[in-house]
Amino acid sequence: MESVQFLLVFVGRTALGVGLALVFSMVGVGVAWGLYVFSSSTSWTGLLILFTSVGGIGAGVGCYIAWLRIDTRLGLSDLTAGAALIGVGVGGAWGGYQFGSVQVADCCADPEISPISHAILGATVLTNATMLTYVAVGRALKFRY
């Protein structure tokens, strides 16, 4: 019965992690757009850096909130996992953007999904895959997850 309960919690937290990572990442991209517009910047590189970094931070925070254990005190490992998820989210956003920017040739058509959407998806997938791996390894080594 304990393994079934863990499986249900595992699936529920994964679904919540994906949902929160998507929402927080999209909100982050909206905040980045507002920062870009109201700072009177004209650099496309600055806009790209803002989109990928703030979108990745949003995905990392959303995934971290979904897996946060509120029944115990936060330890150093929890804070380290949160910081690592933020870093992984930024890396996933950058990788997703790089993947999405080469999907359609310049001559032929517009992409169906924009590179920024690929950045959001990349950050979401990578943060949740990292957290699932962390929890699975922690469970196998008898950590508290």
C-alpha cells in the first residue's frame, strides 16, 4: 500500500510540477517583456537573455514549489535543490531556444511554435526531469523523499 501511495504522490507532484513550471515560466516571460519595454532597451540580445533567464527561473521556481515538503523544516539540501533547479531551468530555456530557432528554414515558412515557446518547454521539461531524477535517487538511497 505504501508503494501505491508513493506512486500516486509521485504522479500528482509531477503533474503539478509541469503545470506550475509552465505557468511560472510564461509569467516570467511576460515580466521579462515588460522589463524590456519599460527599460527603453533596443538590444535584441538583451531581450533574448531576459526571456531565457527569467523564463528558466520561473520554471525552476514552479517545479521547486510543486516538490516542496511543507511538513518538515527546510534544510540545506532543499535550498541547494532549489538553486540547482533554477540553474537547470535557465539552461533548459537556453537549450529550448537554440532548438526552436533552427526548426524552420528562413526561406520557407514561419514556425508553428515560436523559439520562445520552445524555451519555455525546454525549461519545463528539464527542471521536471531533474527533479524526478533527484527524487528517484533520493528514494533509492533512503533520503527523505
